[in-house]
Amino acid sequence: MFDQSVDFKTEVEEMTLAKIAISKIRPFADQPRKDFDEEELLGLARSIEEIGLQQPIIVVPVKGDENYDFELVDGERRYRAFKLLGLEYITAFVLPRMKKDKQFAFSVVSNFCRAGHSPMETAVALRTIVDGFMRNGVDGEPLSKDECVEKAAKICGHGCSWATQNLSLLRLCPEVQNYLVTKRISFQIGIALTGLKEEFQLQFARHIISAELDHRKALAYIRGRRSPEIISGKGRNRRPSDDYVIIFRAVKKIDSELELLLDISMKKIKEAFSSRTPKDFDKMVSDLENVSNQARLFVENLKSTKK
């Protein structure tokens, strides 16, 4: 139902579609997406000007703020594009007021758990998500950092190892992070370099780029020169027996899940995706490629232990 006359000074009990003054909406301070490409925003603004808003933003009512009646939950790019166009009103779904931790989780799913993020964007967003859960807790209860990482991974549709790997990229020195952003080194090479002290990260990365080493040769170069004086002391310490159990269980689980996937016929796969959007398909392919690359990297690391 589209409603322009709802009194939003009262509690909203169910989702309502309304046209709202842009000036009465404030951004959500804890939203995980922090960087907005100006050129992309201009492109979105031109599209909205040409064909209109195709998807309403999502907001919640706020209390005790003289300047604003609503807080943004999803759609900050659309919100910013409307401001660029100088438009006064925007169509929005108004949700019932929710606790900060629930609003944060909703914003994470809406703004971050989508395809198309670079490795460093993913790492920075994950850190923002983890910090948000540490700050807000869940249902009023504080969480440990490990619990926050686990929750962040879960709501993004991944396991803890995915989150831990991506977060580890934040241990790279700024220069090497930039190499990752500009795709001069790959995600897997970046992960391998996180285990080194910063000065050696940069030294190794520069050599890999200047020598134009391919993926396999770059990993061999890093492994072949690892020594106690260049390895970073950061990271979690576990007993070798604990690591073996983790490795064994992970491999068994992967093998079991792959058997289920391989039992699905091509006909059934086509049927499964016939009603899905191209974005769903692209995300599935991207996730599988990411898993495949990580598995390949682990196999190469495992083989190197026998050399």
C-alpha cells in the first residue's frame, strides 16, 4: 500500500510504503559501506532522472531528533543520487523501529552481502561489521571478537575461515594493499604475504610484480624464502593437533558437499537458476571461484610441507 499520509510521529507496526522528504532522512552512522564512487553516483543519478526510482529505499522512524524523522537502513546510493539531483522527496519502505544491533545486521545484509566487492573493500567492510557487533552486541548481550567474526561471516553467507582470511588482508602494509586494489597482485598472493613482517611484504610484492611471476611461481617464491626472522608473529596460536583436526574435518565436509553438488544434473541446475536473477548467478559463480582458488592455495601449501 502506498501511503503519503501516515503520521510517522507514532509507532509503525508494519512495513509501509511512503513518499518522504529527503531532508527528514539521516544516514545510518553504523552502516558498513563507507566509500561511494562519485562517478557511479552520477551515473545512478542520470539513470534515476531518465527512468525514475526502480527500488524504494528502506528507513526506520527515529525519536528525539529535531532535524530528522527517519534513519536510512538500505539505499544510501539511491539517497545520495536523489540529493545530487536536488529532488525533495523519495519513495521509501518504512519499517517498524528496531534495536540498533538488529538495524546494523539488516544494513549489513542490504548494503554489503552482495557481489562486486574487491578484496580490500571486503576486508574493510568486514572489520566495520565486526566492530559494529562488538559495539552493539546482540539482544543487549556483548559478544567476544571471535563471536563477532563468526556472526559477520554467517550473515554474509560464508564460513569463519572466509572472514578470517579476508580480515587478515588488513595486516598488509598500505603499499601492498594498494597493489591488491589495483590488481597487481592476486587475492591468494595477498593472503600469503600476510604471514610476513611488513617490510618483507613490500619487498616480496615488488619482486613478484617486477619479475612478472605467475600465481604458482609467486607462491613458490614466498614459500622458498620464509624464515623465522621474516615471519610475522601475529595471528592465533593453536596446537598442531588442533590444526590437524580442523584440516581433516574441513576436507571431509568439502568432499561430502561436493558429492551432493556433482549429483545434480545439468538439467536440474538449469531449472534451479531459471527463476533466479543474473546477480544471483554471478554471485554463485564468484563464490565458487573464490572457494576453488582458496582450496588450490591450500593444496599447494600442503604439498610444500613434503618438499
